[in-house]
Amino acid sequence: MMGPAHSLSGAAAWLGVGAATAAAGHAMPWPVLVIGALICAGAALAPDLDHKSATISRAFGPLSRGLCEIVDKISYAVYKATRSSRDPRRSGGHRTLTHTWLWAALIGGGASALAVTAERWGVLAILFVHLVLAVEGLLWRAARVSSDILVWLLGATSAWILAGVLDEPGKGASWLFTSPGQEYLWLGLPIVLGALVHDIGDSLTVSGCPILWPIPIAGKRWYPLGPPKSMRFRAGSWVELKVLMPAFMVLGGVGGAAALNFI
């Protein structure tokens, strides 16, 4: 799928989690719901770090473009080193390493560790990166015609304000993990969810997605999971634009309303 659809699906997924936790009697404070949805929307772009033409490659200028090239080369090297005889030969690393459950777990765990060890500055860094990505994904038309610096300033300002909100008593710093020193440990959860939602979205397209690597399936380590090929679509097709994106908006709205006990 394309960047906007990925970000919408990420936001809708976290809002759905908010509805589920509310139904289970452990409702999210509203800052956790809102900030988690934004982080998840940004994180849903992150697996495309292996693609130099993806939305994420433009988000931070030369830095993100260079990072995408590095990740592409690393992903390709891992693919070549671990492919089985049944896995096809390929010329790049797109939709390999960064499109797996293991990658999602690693970046989510790394973010949680950063938030706990670096405290406020770690939280600010996580918020800044993912808020910029959320703007690039959810407001992609506006982001493309505006200056990168304006988008970064918006991300930095929003990160500072939202971190301050979370620091207020009862607003979310200790949501889910309440032991001393575990504040903000939950920040890794929307990152893991965003990456997995991205992978699931890509599995619906023609090429599929090797989400379960390195678990071998049908003799392949990089088995492209997905529905029957007759049910798949091409990225950017009318199915994505006219069916899935409106559906994500509706589901996100319903999930958010349920999470806040409006319905």
C-alpha cells in the first residue's frame, strides 16, 4: 500500500486498541489514545525504510534518504544470506527484513528502552520522529507542498507540548506499566502495532509480505504471505483509494468514539 493508506490504517488500529481496552475496563487516558494513534500512524510508514522512493525517505531530507539506502543494502544482504533454494533471486532489499514481525518487535523494544533510559529526551525523540512521519502520511498533500523545515518545526513543537501533557498526573506517563522506572514503557506498543499493520497491508497487495520470516513456509524462508492472488490488489489502485482508506477512516472514528465512551 501507499503511505497515506498505511498511516490511516495505523491510526485506526491504535484507536481500535483503545476501544478494546475501554471495553476491558482499562481505558486509555485521552492523551494516550491521541498520542498513540499519531505514533502508530507514523510507525506504519517505518517498514519502508528499505525503499528510497517511499514516503519515509522524504521525511527528514538527506538524512532519511541516506538511511533508506543503508537499510536497503542491509536488508538485501540479510536476504541473500538467509534465502533458501526456493526463495527467488532479487536485486534489492525492499519488503524483506523490515517487513517482518522480528523487525517490528526490535524497533518497538528499542523505542521502549530509549523512553525508559533516556527519560524525557528519549520520549521527545520518539514523539518528534513519529509525529513528523504522521504528518507526512496523514497530511501528505499539505506536507509535499510545504517546506520540510515547517513540518519539522510542527513535529518538534507538537512533541514538546504532548510530552508535557503526558507528564501531568493521570494523563498517561504510567498508563499500563505502573512500577517506578517504567513510565513511558508503553510507547513501544504503538510502534510495534504500526509496523505490523503496515506488513498486513502489504500482504494484501500483489507481491505479498514475508511477515513470518525466518519461519520457513513451503520450503521458503521469505514466504510472501497474503490472501489468494485473486483477492490481492496493486498498491495505489482504486481498491486502496476508494475502499480501504474510507474504511480505515470509519473504523478509526468508531474506535475512537468507543475508546472515549461516546458510544
